[in-house]
Amino acid sequence: MELIFEKSRPGRRAGTVPSYGLTAPDVPAELRRAHPPRLPEISEPELVRHFTALADRNFGVDTGFYPLGSCTMKHNPRANERAVGIPGFRDLHPHQEEDGAQGALELMWRLQEILAEVAGLPAVSLQPAAGSQGELTGLMLMRAYFADRGEDRDTIVTPDTAHGTNPASVTMAGYKLVKVGTDARGNLDLDDLRAKVDGRTAGLMLTNPSTLGLFDEGIEEVARIFKGAGALMYYDGANLNAVCGLSRPGDMGFDIVHINLHKTFSQPHGGGGPGGGPVAVRDMLEPFLPSPQVVRDGDRFRLDSDRPKSIGKVRGFAGPFGVFVRSYAYIRRYGPGLKEMSEAAVLNANYLLAKLRDAYDVPYDRHCMHEFVLSARNIKRDHGVSALDVAKRLMDFGIHPPTVYFPLVVPEALMIEPTETETKERLDEFVAAMLQIAREAAESPELLHDAPHVRPVVRLDEVKAAKRAIVKYGFEQHPDLAAEMAGTF
Amino acid sequence: MAFLSLTDADRAEMLAAIGVGSIDELFEQIPRGVRLGRELDLEPALSEAELMRHLEELAARNVHTGAELSFLGAGIYDHYVPAVVDAILSRGEFLTAYTPYQPEMSQGVLQSIFEYQTAICELTGMDVSNASGYDGTTVAADACFIAKHTTERTKVVLAEALNPQVRRVVKTYAPGFGLDVVEVPHRGGTTDPGEWRTACADAAIAIFQQPNFFGCLEPAPELAAAAESVGALAVAHVDLLSLGVLEAPGAYGCAMAIGEGQSAGTFMSYGGPNFGFLAARDEFIRRMPGRIVGETTDLKGERAFCLTLQTREQHIRREKATSNITTNQTLLALAGLVYLSWLGPQGLRELGETCMALGDYTKARLGAQLAFPDKATFKEIAIRTGRNAGEVIAAARERGVHPGYALGRDYEGLDDVLLVAVTERRTPTEIDRLAEVLAEVTG
Amino acid sequence: MAAPESYPEGLKYHAEHDWARVDGDEAVLGITWFAQDALGELVHYEAPAVGATIAKDAPYGEVESVKAVSDVIAPLSGEVLEVNQKAVDAPEVVNDDPYGGGWLVRIRLSDPSELDALLDVDAYKALLAEE
């Protein structure tokens, strides 16, 4: 399929710009653009066809089952898209005076109240733009808190099952990382933990349930260990979908929580964003929250920038407002019924686990929560078929693969999260596909090694992509990789 | 319950397959002491119709650009968003897809990101662009992180004429990176190259804005040369929509170009979501944070696209990552690509010319009151009102006009100055109305 | 094509999967078969500058595959005399021939007594058996 630049023809255009009969002043010579940018010159019909063709080559939750572990690929309600298009939201300038933005400020304040109730922690900032930014914000809050108390702490503890953003956030915040092991039940290894937590520990970063889909049965003891050391506990909200209305991170002992609005609360993933990563914190951390904060004064709402202890600002304005509209709208469809949402998510995952546990290796012999991890190590050992092969073959069944090779503690891992919006028939279809793939591993493994067979492209040469690093269209000088390849077949 | 489908029959079958009598058994792994044990204290569920009524009521209390003639800018702009953007973004295959980790399922998103990367490089004159950052503030922090590692210096220089929110975000990130920040004051609305050069000694990075926060055109080539001459990375924070008439940062010696992409095809939406862009010279490719899409072939020799240099990202390199960014702003970057393709090079140039022409028209109508009279501008003009700007705004709004941003909120000595933005959506008649209203309220 | 597994006699080994071939007061350094196998096909080698000082047990460069980026750890301290340009231009040579054409740097040793801390081939193989 051609790039849009390859469809460009001189003189074509889609849009027009008014001139109002005015003449533009000259740009000072030393600042003037010398050569026009080579943006596409294309008509509107072809523009629409180009992006329609691209959409046809892509798979979303709207297309089919998408069981990526820890991503919570649930249905994205269309009412939310209508909501963000309401002119009073869509066309509101963020510098509008507060008396002209009361509806927006009230929506944000209400969302804060809801997230506080779900998290079990009273103070909320909506500012962070994504979960990983929420993590960084949380770590900055820890820094500020301990600096304010005159305590010198420099380490953060994470489990070896941690999502990759956790260690990266730790580094960006200027902390050192200490890893703790997972025991045979899939819980934090408490002996290892006790050995590694001391007066230098600033805090823990944990998601609960973990990336193994297991609720940490020792969480109360974990909390005692950290409180005993005067450290804080940070909750990575990636797996919150499992516990809404059932258990709250604040009640588990966590002091800071980030929530992924694009996971638990239905902001569409958009191919890689936008998202939202608000944080909820215990009262003693409230003064350090980013500025401005949305506050209520009687029946008025305003942005409070008078925050002398705030860590500062992590994103423009008060956060990604359009994301708040969608998540708020989503939560208002459930109310206290968020509990039913989580129960259905957990039921769906356990059903799949029950149906797949014989054909695949199950590393932890427990009920899971909203997601679970299988290992393909048995079929790798017996038939040379890897988790990657399983993932690629699933595509031929019209199913998006689960997460593979994560968490790192499970070899040939397949991390599966169905979410609550899948019907039983969809789940049964997935089971049938996975069981067939297990049979194919024994009977015709080459079918799996060469998979997928029915997608617009088959397996890619990712080594060449990294070596050649062709990251933009080179126009006349663009290398012709296909022609280079032709000689090698 | 909304969006759920499990019937009693489904539940019974599934519980039987799992081998438990009730859903509660699945939650036994949660220790009693941390179970909520009560209903969530939230308002009852609304139907879709009730929900929309509630949201419309909230929205009705926001004074949006349909309800008020607004000259607000200051980083977020009221440009026309063509309908093709709405149409393409509403395709479920783009809207509801995840990050394209499985390239065979995601060639649509991957190719569109590759095209976006190309467009950003073309506009900025750079060799590599990432797939987007959170917004125009955080990409400045990203640039500082790159500079810290490549220069091994610890000083960041920011122009005071750089957007105040961008500066605040950089200062928030700096302590964790081990960086110190210094600011170079503006002089009559722009940055003095001599002062700038002095400040750049031992700096890792020096960031200026073009056009700057006041709408004035900075001596950008001189600022870039001054920084680079003392070993600091020169970074320009730019407006994509100015790059049809203003020179590309890569053409005048910058190491990187960053900015806020909202003006290219995203509605203002009270500040987000939008996207930040980050583009750099080739030598920084392995230090770029976030996602990058590269070109390759599949086993059949077909051209194909995939995420590349992923080892640099959070999920493999973990504690040594170039950044922790995962979810970025792909959908809005797609909006940017669609918008820029809709405009084309001709349209982009015309847009820049119209904005500058309207700016000149505004200066002519409000000529006596320019705060920085001798400076060339792009689409914003700083106007002295002679009266506290906050009061001017309140009085003007009573007449149905929002006259612009009060610069005194961020800058000393500018308490009576308004930053007036004129995009291609403002007409000469509307500017006449602004002049009329300002004359009334400033006496 | 990647080479078959081997750990030559006559080389000294470091626990971080690096080898050294000592020749008088100079040494040639590289990564072992185990390291290149774990990484997969290399796509990039970030080499130190000629003249740079490298320190035992500290990273002196990076090698990158599609799966991971890894620091290359110096088994010995010294001054970089030469960088293998072939490994920079076509890093897959490290996979094909990790001990020969896939060498990474040649250094002048600053402290030959550091050799005592390195492992011989049997000790290194024993370490691998534990992994």
C-alpha cells in the first residue's frame, strides 16, 4: 500500500484557507522559510480513501476479541464520543475565565470525588496525562514528602513482576531501584521483602492484583512492613478493573494510587493514546499535589494555584479534559454497579483459565482475578512451538493475540485479560482457537512457525527495521527495501 | 448493567466450568481485612439518555467559542478543524486499537505514525521524530533528558519568552533528572542573543520559542548558533502552523524541535487531550523517548512497518530506559497528520500568511497600544490597555468579547497587557468589533 | 549465521560474559558466545572513542539487539587503542564470530594485576552451568 506521500501530485489540495482580501506582510528574510515542506498534495476523496484503507488494515476492540493482559481492552462506548463533541466541552478554551468554565470545572471535581471513593484515598489530581506519568508524579510526591520531613531516603522497591514503566519511572525520578522476588503462590516474597526494606526505603511500587493476575494474599503484612519502616506505598492502577467496589487500594494500605482512565474507565486506546493517569493520595500528601487543583467553594468551582508545597506542574492546564468527560460519562453509567463490572471481569478470566489449564502450563495454581498468565513452555519443550508462534497463529482466527513474554518471571508467557464486556460466545471462540493451536503444535507445527497467513502482511523482519532505522519517507532518496530483498529470495 | 452481557444461564455454566459455587469464591483471595464490605458511595447509574441530558446541562455552563467572540490563544488556538478529521478519528479500527505491538494486526496505525513522523521531520527540518509526546510541555522535559545524557552537562537554559507552562513543567522534572534551570529574561518582547550566549555556557540544552509566547518573532538563527557555539543543544519550541512561512529549526542549526501540536487538527477541549511533538537530528535517534515506527519488509518481501528501537523504551530496558512513556497521544498525532495532509504545503503557507495578515490588521486597528511595537509577529499581538487586564477582560466579556490572555499572570510589568490571538477563524469585522469594545472599556 | 557454542582456551573471562585476549601489555576484548546468544542478532554497537579510558567492571559501550540493549562490561582497565569498525558497521559479525572478527576494542592495560581476578575457561563454563 502506498504512503500518502507517494500519492501526492503537485497542485492538488483538499482544504482552502480564507485570505479576507488582505496581503500578508513579508517575513524578515533571515526568518523566512526557504523551501516549502513536502506535505502531501492530495484531494479530499483520496485523503479519505487513504485513511479508510489504513483503517481496514488495523484491528481494534470494535473489530474483535483483544485480550491483552494489563491493558483492559474493554468496549469503548460511543455515547462518550458524542459527549466530547458537545460544543460546550469541545470548543472551550482552557484559558477561559473560571466563571465561564463552571460546567467543566464541576465535571472535573465530580470525577475527582468518584476516583477518591473508588481508590479509598481522599485527595485527587487529574493532571497526569497517562499511567506512567501518574507513576512519575507519585514518585515526585514521595520525594517532596520526605524532603519536607527532612528524611533522606533513596530507594524504591518493586517486584520482579513489575510493569516496565515502574523501573523507568524510578530512574526518571532520581531514585534507585531494589527488586523483590515473587513466591510460589505468586505473592511478594515476604522474607526477601523484610531483608530489603529499611530506613533508606522511600516506598513500594506495586500493582495488586499483580501482572500475574493474582491478588497479593499477604498485602496486609506488606503494608505493616512498609509502615514500620516509615515508607510509603504506591499502587500502580493498571489492574484496578479487578477490584472496583470490592477492595480499595487505600484500604489495602497504599498511600498513592494512579488510575489508568484508558484502561479501567474506557477512554479509547487510540492506537497508543491519549490516556489519563490521575493520582489519588492520602491526606498528608495532598499539599504536594500538582498545581492547579480543582476545588469547590460552596456552589462554585475553581482552579487553586496557591499551593506553596506543590511539586509543580506535570502537564499543561488541568489535564486532558476530553479524557475526563469520557471516563466520567462511563462511570455515571455504572454508579455503584462498578462492582458488577469487576465481578464480570474476574468471572470471565477464571472461566478462560479453567478451560485452558489442561492444554497449557499454568504457573500458579490459584484462582486468578481479571487476568491470568499461561506458559507455552510445555508445547515449546514438546513441539518447539513458542508463545510467539501461538500469538501469530491466533491472528488467523481473527483474534488479537494476548500479551506475550511478560511478566518476565514466567517463560513463554501469555498474559490474557478478556475484560467484562465479552460475551460467553466470544470466550468460547477464544478457547476453541487456543485448543486448536495446541493440537496444531503437536500435529503441524510449521503452520504455527509461519503464522499469520491471512493478514495483509506476514511476519516482519524486525532486525532489519532496527538496523536500517528508516524512520521517515526519504522522498527521492528513499531506499527500496523490497527491491533489495528481491535478490535474496 | 451497561455493556455487560452475562445472563444467569451464562453465569451458571461458567461457575460450573470453574468448579465454584459462586463468584464470591473467586474473591476469597482478597483478605477480609481489605474488603470494602459496602456499596460504593456513588450516585445511581444513569441510562444513556439521562447521562446525555446531565452532560448537556454541565456543558451549557461553559462559555465556548460559539457563545463568545474570543481572542484567547497563549498556547492553545482556535483554528478550523476540517470534518475529515472527525470522520477518520471515529473509525473504530483507529479509535479502539492498542499500541501496535503486533505489527501484522496494526499496519494501519503503524503506517499512519510513519507518515506522521515524516510530516513532522519535513516541517521541522529534522531527521527523526517520535510518535508523539503527551503535550507541548512534557516534550520540553523529554528534550532535557536527552541533552543530559548526550552532553553530560547539568544546566538547562530557558528563554523567559518560552510559554510559562512549559517552563514550569521543565522545572518540575528537573530535580529528578539532576538538572538546574536558569531563565534568560525577555527584552522588549524578544530574547537578546548576547545575554543568551552568556547564559548558555556549560549548558546541556537551551530552549527558545518561535514565535514566542508574546507572538513575537525571535532572532532564532542567532539564538541557535549562540547555544551550539558553546556546546549546548539548541532547541526551538515551534508552532507547526507557522512552518509554512517561517524557516524550519533544522535549517538554522537546531539540534531538536519540539512543540504543542493542538493547533494542527485538534479541538481545544479545555486543554486536552492534544499532543506534543519531538524531532531531532540523526545523532539522537537512539536517545529518543517514546515510540518510533520504522520501515522494513515482511517474509514475502512486502513493505511493512513496525515499532523499532523498542529496546530503548521502558518495556525492555526498564531502569535504563530513555523515558517511561508508554501510552502517548497517537490518535491526536493521527489528527495532526490528517489535518496537515488536508492543508498541503500550499494551504499551510496560505494559513501562515493569513494569520500574519490578520495580525497586521489588528496592529493597524489597535496601533497606539502595542506592547512591543518594533517586533515582527505571527498570529498573536501584545496590546497595552492602560488598565488592569483582568478588569478589561471582565468588562469586554460583558459585551460578548473575550479580548485575550492577561500576560500579567506570568510576567512582571505587563499587568495591563493582553495577548490577542488572531487565527484564520477571526475576520476583519470581528477584529473591528474587538477594537470597538476595547475602546469602550479602556476609555 | 550465528556460530556454534564455544569458549576458547587461552582467553580470560569475566562473569558479565566478556572475554579478553592478552598480548603483552595490550588486550583485545569482546563478548562471549553466551552473551550474543542471549541478545540475539545484534543491530547496533555503540563503541567508546579511541583514547578513552575504560575501567574494569564498568561499562565501556553498548550492544543492542531487537530484544534488548546491554552494557558491555570491561574485564580490564586501560586506554582504548582501536575500535573494531567492522563490528560498528555490521554488528552481526559479533554473532557470527564472537572471538575472532567480532572483537570489540583493543586496549593498553593500565593494571596487569587485574588479570588475576579473571576466570579461565573452566571457571567460566562452571559459572554458565549455574545460570
